[in-house]
Amino acid sequence: MPAKRTATKRKQPAAGILLRYRDKDTAYGVTRKTTTRIARTLGLSETQVVHVALANLARQTLPRYEPDDGPLTPEQLAAIDKLVPQGRLKPSKRLF
């Protein structure tokens, strides 16, 4: 009698994208050769180079936080003071 096969859970494929390199370097894409040269120069893998490039693009183009509507109200400052652990350092109300 043949051994029973047990059902094995199949791993879900990792979510990812297909990266198609350009035939020549442009303002909106690079060749595989360029990516390889960058990787060698930085001591990174080609995947890491792509991640670094995307992280730099995100820092350049995406807002980091919503702009403030104005200075904090006394109520907001009091709420912050309650949340700050009391110790030797005194929090500053201004950064500059």
C-alpha cells in the first residue's frame, strides 16, 4: 500500500514587482549595466540599490508631515506636558 501524501501548505509568493531595465539610461530609467555598476561601487546587491533609489525618491517627493495650522494652544501644551516623563530635563516650548 503506497504511503499517503499529506497536504502541505503552499507558501504565498512574496509580493513584488517586475523590474524591466531600459535599453539605455534616461531620466526615468537605467540599464542593468548601470545598476550593476552602482551596486559594485556601493558594495550592495542590485536589489538594495533599487531600494535605496526608491527610498531617496520617496524622501524627495512625499510630504513628511501635515503642515501645522499655527502655534500650539495652551491646552495642547498642557496635554503634552502631562505625557512627557518628568525628570532632570525641562522640555522646551520652541525648537529654535
